[in-house]
Amino acid sequence: MKHHLTRPHPDLIAGVVVILASVLLMLRAGTMPAMTALLPFAMLGALIVLSLVMIVRALMRDADPETARPDVFDSRNRFFGVCAAIGLYVAAVALIGFYTSTAIMIPAVSWAFGFRKPVPLALATAIFVGGIALIFHVLMGQDLPAEFFAR
Amino acid sequence: MYGALLDALPEVLGWANLLAVVVGVLSGICVGALPGLSATMAISVLIPFTFGMSPLVALGMMAGIYNGAMYGGSIPAVLLRIPGTPAAVATSFDGYPMAQKGRGGYALQVAVVSSALGGIASAIVLMLLAPPLAKVTLLFGPAEIFWVAVFGMSSIVFLLSGDIVKGLMSAAFGVFVSLIGADTISGYDRFTFGRLELLDGINIIVLLVGLYALPPAVGLLEEPKDIDASNATRLSTGSIWSAIPGMLGYWKTWLRSAIIGIFVGILPGAGGSMAAFLSWNEARRASSNPDEWGHGEPEGVAAAETANNADTASAMIPALTLGIPGTAVAAVMLGGLLIHGLQPGPMLFRSNPEIVFGFMWQFLFAAILLIFLGGSIATNSFAQVLRLPRPILGAIIIALVFIGVYSINGRMFDVYLTLGFGVIGYFMEKLKFPLPPVVLGLILGKFAEENLRLALRIGRGDWSVLWSSTTSLIIIGLTLVVVLMPILRQQVAKRRAARQP
């Protein structure tokens, strides 16, 4: 019961976020020519109405202590850890290049999230990075963000 | 006409032409299996190298790549829930849950057999019915195409989602995302916020990878397990020939999906994604256990894969007969024909029958070869991916996501956009919003809008143009049936339950 009182239902939060975003986007659509704005208005309007239905439903479910509430995170710390790893990887690719960042990211992320066997890690990294370089760089001529030492 | 078809066969059976198809299929499978590489891109890269080749060798490689890539896209869709090609999204609905249950190998076997059958059916239709079927497309003007799009969207929302409110929200979100960018009719910028990168709209791969690939990667790293032993130990990688008899029960799904795929392929602008979605949806509707779909039903894989391969040769029907490419791959292939001095259109069948009919045979052989080449390669090699420890697999998926998105336009902006969609996808999944309606909304949203506005222009603003043809009325009727049937079924079930003591 305490669990219900301290934390709003996730559907309620999602509904409010969708309504706020839709209203802001609707204000922008209001400046467009009529036919250009027709479908955006229809979709944003639909999102607002459906969000209201979802909010009402969530409030009714909240009132019923028997109803189970979905958990958003399996592990909050790990979720934010993964987000940080992805963010750092993307930033590193832009700064130091794709192959260097990937060669660092695969062993680092695997190590940080529980796989700590150096030989298989080095082998997997070498096979993956080498394979990608062979296919994308040598065979397909597809450029990925250049390495910092080759700029 | 059929005499010319048989006359073309001996030349196609020459070793150089057959080898070209084999190389094409193998390359296509690899290209399709790697997110970020597409059949269109591979064929575009290939075309300059075919200048010195005979036209049939060049076209054989293209036919092989196209067929191979359509199947190859299912490999990461099943194993990692990263669709290798947009057409493989629907394959992941049941393929990925099958892999999670330790049936990834069987899912790939179903995918390869279904892909081959879809491709064979499509090639036969291309060979026998190309000129008469091309005339069918003339029945579909903008109004009819608009209703086809509405039919697709309404059916997936009402039939797929247990929670109709969330299903509708997902579809509305997908349609809204499809509207971002310059309005193709008025040229007005919609929700680009001054970013030039958004003027062309949001590429479907950016959305797909964000919604479908990032959340499972996060999931792999969130769970503190070393190796996903459950998947690895129960991975079925037996002989494909011993698995085929068990699949024969899917014949109705194969037949229905092939017809849908062929029909969608003929429609300009529709493409394999729409074929796979509509087919998956129709197969689920016809199923006696629809609740199993989306949770690892092999027929779901069969439906999606049959349809997206049945779309390949049939997409060439308007391209070869009318010179109108319905898809990006067909357009690139027309380019391939042109550089060999072959002018697509009705005259092609008279001026170069041995090449045009030979090309059709090559589509058929490429589809048959899929079972031999795809079956062994996919099940015995690619399926081993599931044996990788979860943290390594998660890290590799993150890198593949980056490659797949970055290589579309070679810019970091798309990667940032994907991360944004990844966050949205993660929360949508946790809050039980269905993801397929988002993708279908993106595929069909702009398509529907463009055809609606085109129809209104043709009708000079008169909305009755939308229901003035018999074809439109038939599609509207089908849409109403699809929307009303689940509601009526529910009502009937409730009344029956109330009558029972």
C-alpha cells in the first residue's frame, strides 16, 4: 500500500509527458499551412486524447491496491551504467575515431559488466574490429569516423 | 512469350551465369546480415564493376544479392533483434522470442525455407504474369493506395495490441515521426527545428535500430549473467532437410504470404517492409492461436520471410514492363540494365528477350539456391552468435548499432537521434507499449499522407474522390471488417459467457 502512495503509476507519468510534448508540438504546427498541418494536428490530437484515457485508467488502477504496477528498471544502477557507457562510446568515436574507440569499448564494457577473461576478450575484440575493418574499409570502401592519428 | 522464356534457359545455365548467382546470393546473405549494409548499397557498389561483364552475369549477381539480402536481414533480426534490413523487422517479432527460448536455429531454418519459397513464387509470377499483372497496378491510383495504407495501419493496431489505447498511441507516434522533414508537396519544414539533417525526414533504420536494437543491448548488460546458457545449449542447428517435413504444416501461411508479398511488390513505393507486416498480420488473424504470436510462433517467421522475399521479383514487374521502379533496389537494378544498354519498358521484351527472360530465370535460381547456401551458412555459422557471453554480445551490438546508423549518411547526427529513439524504445517496452505499430506508422504514415493529398489534388479538393472507385470501396470494406471483427468477437464472447450458468 505504501508503495502505491509514494510513487505515481508509470503510465500516469508517461501520459503527462506525452501531453506536454504534444501541446508544444501543436503550437509549432499552428504556424504551418492548413494541409501541411492536417496530419500532424490529427496525430498530436490523437496522442493527447489517448494519453488522457491512459491517465484516467492509471488513476483508477492506482485506487485499486490489488493491481500490480510495472517496474521500469530491472537494475537502476546497471541501466545508468549502460547509458553512460553508450554515451562515452559515441563521444569517443567522434573524438578519437571508430576503430580505436571500439577496440577500447568492447573489452572495457565486457569487463565492467561481468566478463573478465582476458584472452577470449582480446580474441573477440580482434576478430570483431578486424572483420569490420575488412568488410567496411577494404571491401566496401565505406568510411567510418576517422582515427585521431590518421586525420 | 513462353517460347522466349524457354529459349533463354540454356544461356542462363552456363557456368559463368550460375556462378554469378551463387556469388550474388552468398554476398547478399552477408550484406543483409550486417546492419548498415543493404541490397541497394551492395548493388550500387557492384554496378561499376559490371561494365566489362556480360549483361546476364551482372544481372545474375544483382538477382542473387537482392534475394540473399532479403533473407540475410532475418539473421540478426532473429538472433539479436537488430533487423539487418527494414524488411526483416516483422521477422524479429517471433524470431527473437524463439531465439530466447533456445529455438534460434529452427527460426533461421524456417526463415530460409520461407524466404526461398517466397522468392520462387515471386520469380514464377514474374516469368508468367509480368505483362498482365503490370496492368493491375493501373487500378491503384493515389486514393486506392491511401486506403491500402490505412488498411495496413488499422489492422496492425487492432489485431496486434492487447492494449488498444497503447497500440493506437504507438501508431500515432510512428505516423508523427514519419511527418518530420520537408513536406514533399508544399516544401514547408515540419518539426525540423532548423536542423538540415532532418529535412529529408527520419530514416527508418535510425528509428528501427533505436527502438529495436538498443533496448535488448541494454537488457543484455543489465542482467548480471556471464553466458546466456539457456539459449546456447538448446540452439537447434540440425540438418535443414530433416527440419523441412515439420514445416509443411505452414503451407497455408506460405501461400497467403506469397500472394501478399507479390501483390505488395507490384505496388509502387510499398516495398518489402509493408509486405512482411501485412503478411504477418494476416497470418496471425487467420491463426487458431493468435495469442502465441509475438511470443515465438514459428509461423510468424514464415509469414514475414515469405512475404519479404515474394516482394523481390514482383517488384521488378512494373520496373521491367513499364520502366517504373517501385522500390529503391528496383531503381538501382534499372540503372544496372541501362548501363548495359537495355532500356526498361514494354519494348525490352521484344528487343532483348533472352536477357530479360534470362534475368527472370536467375531470380528463380537465386531463390532455390537460398536453401542450399543460406540453410547451411545461417544455421551452422551465424546462429553460434548466441553462444557469446552476454557482456561481449551487448558491447558488439552497441558497435553494430553505431555502424548501422552512421553508414546511412555518414554523420553523427543520426547516431544521436538513434540514442534518443533508444531511450524512447526502452521506456515504451518497459511500459508495455507495442513497438510494431510505431514502425508501421513510420512506413505508412507519409505514404498515406502523400497519396491522400495527391488524390485530393486530382479531385480538386473534393473528398468524395477517396471513395469514388470500386477498388477503394473494397479496401474500405476490408478495413472496416478488420477493425470491427475483434470488437464483435469480444461482444459475442461476453454474451456467451453471460449465458453460461
